[in-house]
Amino acid sequence: MDNTMGTTKHKWRRFILIVVVAVAVLSGWTWWNLFHEVPVHYSSDEEQFKYGSIGVEGPMGMPYWLWLAMPRMFPEKLPGPGGYASFGMVWEEGKELPVGFSKTTIGVPRVGMNCAACHTTAIRKTAEAKPVLIPGGPSQQFDIQAYQRFLIACARDRRFNADEILKELQSIYEFSFFEKALYRYVIIPETRRTLLDQGKQFEWMNIRPDWGPGRTDMNPYKLIVLKLTDDRSVGNTDIMAIWNEREHEGYLRHSDGLNPRLIEVSISAALATGATAESVDIPAVRRVNQWLLDLPSPKYPFAVNAELAAKGKVVFDRECADCHAPGSPRIGKIVPASEVGTDPNRARHWTSQAADEFNRQFDMFSWGFDHFRGNTGGYVALALEGLWARAPYLHNGSVPNLHDLLEPVESRPKMFYRGNDVYDPQGVGFVTDAESRGGRQFFKYDTALPGNGNDGHIYGTMLPDADKAGLIEYLKTL
């Protein structure tokens, strides 16, 4: 009897031990394949800017292998041929990912966006030339909204299922038995669920004008990060240049001057891109910010008439310097929308409630915000370094080039195409009269839509043609 009881106890102990070991192994395997992180850091600050993580991959990143497969599986949902390049993403030769995209292992390899996705300009001197990249410039060629909608549209397709995705992935990567099980039962279903949830989060986009390449909206801050009630306001804004930041210390940031501190604006941008307060990589954001302090603006890549530019400087000093010259009384400060006369939607969009929520909701974090402000009522008078590379112009990108900006409002184009990276040295801006190139369809910008107006900023529009020509030539040199 005693031997029988002892044997039974021994069996139970062994069974419990096996269960404990099995649970531990399963837990370890689950943690390793779903949660363990492998940070990626670059020795070069510029490479870190272009390809480093800011903490987006966990909450909003795409599993790398799915990200690769989606253009192959759903080409009809792309805006044109060329895979992800059809959104205006740019690749450097020999690089695995486009500029502005990072790859980090969080259980499995994941892809996310970073600062460079919005802040890298691509410029071609001719349609046949290779693009030259300008870090820190506005990504006027990349349609972020269209990319987001593509991912959501793929998830809504019935073909977004484990059988069809794994079949596609088998042609580019050999999965182990356990990897197949992980992707079939966890990664693919969870990715689809996440993208469908994003579709609901971004429904507000459907009742507003599309952004188009090189633009974004402040509504992700208000509706997704802060979870405020949708007030139906239009927050469309052109992406801004972020070079020479040491010289801009104390200037108001964003087109409507919602914050004077670069680091607060950068961290909040990471949150709007998809990072959470827990996932955002503050040291990485600070590193990029430090690098931006001394990132120089680009030099104009075409010939400049020095004699004409010298005459133009006289015009600039007389007509433009009060707002735009370094050290001037208004540079980096708000000019009331009623004075500048440009489309008022963006200035009305960012409210005191939104600013207060930003300053309140993240108080428990050491990097929490203190300097957001709302209802600024106007737009910042910007420094003009690298102005030639920042077309289209005005806070909403509604005027194609410098030539058009110096024309009376009624003479400015009412419609034009955005997204072309071929430069137009005559107008001093990008080519905007081409509907497509190489199969890529460009975005038709309509100035009649809310938030897209091209009114205002009539300074210099009544100058004699000779003064305009000189002013434009001088502006190329900034």
C-alpha cells in the first residue's frame, strides 16, 4: 500500500515537473517569438536618422515578411507600378528599405516609419537623372496617407489570410515548422486585426480633403493620440524643413507655431506616427534632434546669376526682411491669419483644448510636454534657408513655385500636380504640370477644397517684373 502511494506521488511529481517545464519552455518560446527586442543602432547619425527606430515598430509596425508580400499580393491596390515606390518612397542603392523606414526585431522582424519618411526631399535635375536626397527637407514626393490606406485596404481583402499569405511568402523565405505555425495562428491574424482597427481609427480622413504627397494633418494628434472628439476641422499642412535648428532656437514650430521646443515637437511626432508613450525611443529621438541642430540647408544645384541676385537682395531687404531675415523682429513668430490672408483652416484647427491635453496626458513621463499652445490664430514667419527645395509654398503647399508665389492670387494655378521630384529651375519649384511619369500617377491638388486655398501672402506680387526676377534669383542663394 505504502509502495503504491509512493509510486503514485512520484508519478504526480514527475507529471507536475513535466508540465512546469513545458509551460516554461512554451512561455520562453512565446516571449522570444513575440516580444524579445533586438535594438538596431547606427554609428552614423545620418544613417540613424534615415533608418533608425523611434519606437513605432511594436505598436504600429508591419511584420517584415508581410510588408514585403503585400505589394506582390495586392498590386491592384497600389497607385501605380513599382511597388512601394509608387507612393513616392525613395531607395538608396544597396539598401533593403526605403529612406524613412526602420527594421527592428520585436519577436519577429518588423518595419516602421521614422522622422526621415516625412523629412527627406528627393530631387532630380531631369526626369532621367537619379534622385539626389536631401535629409531634413520636406518629403514632397511621398504620399503618406495613400500608403496608410493601402495597408488598410489589403487587410480588408479576403485574400489577407494565412493560407494565401504563407503561400506567397514561401516563394521568398523558407519558414521552419514553428515559424509557419507562429505566422498562421498569431502574426497574420493579429496583423490583420491591427490594420482593421487602424481603418476605424482613420475613418475621419474620409470626410476631409486628401492630403496628397508632402502633406500631413494634425488630426492624428487630436483624434488618435489625445482621443478628442472630432470637431470636423481640417488640419492639412505641408511638411516642413528641419535643418539649421540651432539657429532657430526659440522659434515657434509647426506652421501655426504650436510649440517652441524642437524636442517636444519631435516626440509628439513620434506618437502621431504610431509610437506609444511606453514604446517611444526617447534617446533615439534626442540623438536625431542633436544631429538636426547643425544639419546644413542645401545649396541650389543650378547656376545662379550673381549680379541679378545682388540686386534681388536689395529688394529682399526692403520687402521681406522684417519677417524672414535672421534677427528680424517677426521671424519665428506668429503673423495673424487675418494679416497674411492665407487659408485659415490650419490656424483654426489646433485648439487650446488639444494643447492642454498634450501638456496634461503625459505628465507621468519624464519627457512629458509643457510648452504646447493652442489657438495661435496665424502662421509662423519662417526662416528661408534652402527655400528653393521647399516647394510647393505657403503653409499648405498650395502654390507650386516661387514664380507663382509672386503673382497676384487670381493668376496662381487653381489646380496642379504634386509628387513629382523633377525640379523646374525656371519657376523654382518642382514640375507640377505632368499628370504622371513612368506609370506613377501624381496627385491632383485642387485649391478650391477646404484647407487647400492659395489666397494670401500677396507680399511682392505688385513688384515690377525686374524686381521679381532679382528677388527670385536671390532667394535661390539662401
